[in-house]
Amino acid sequence: MYKYPVIDLVETGKNITRLMKVNGIKVTDLQEIFGFEYPQAIYKWKRGECLPTVDNLIILASVFKTTIDKIIVTNIK
């Protein structure tokens, strides 16, 4: 049976939280960068309830000075 990578939402959320801390970025900073009226989407990313869209991942990678594959955590299923 073929095994394939699956995105781990919770671990990706933890990774986003870690990268925010390492880079000294607060939720309000990201809210301003993305132009979000409310920060709920960012909190959902951090809790692993959903993923940022591809265009938002590109921005996050730039803000965190990393690449998208260093933000997303995958497991082989």
C-alpha cells in the first residue's frame, strides 16, 4: 500500500506558535500584516483548527524568514 504525507494540523499550529515566539511576532502583528479585522483566523491556525491559505503561507514564510515546508508539519500515513 502506498504511503503518503498528511498535514498534521495541530503540530502545524504548534509550529506557527513557536515561530511567532522565536521571531518576536504577536497575534496583533500578524493581524496587522494580513489586514484582518479580527484575529480569529490566526488563533485557529495556532490551535490547529485550520490552515492558512497558500497566499497567507507565503506571507508567513516571509515574516518568519523561512520556507513553507518549515511551517507545515506532515506525517506519513
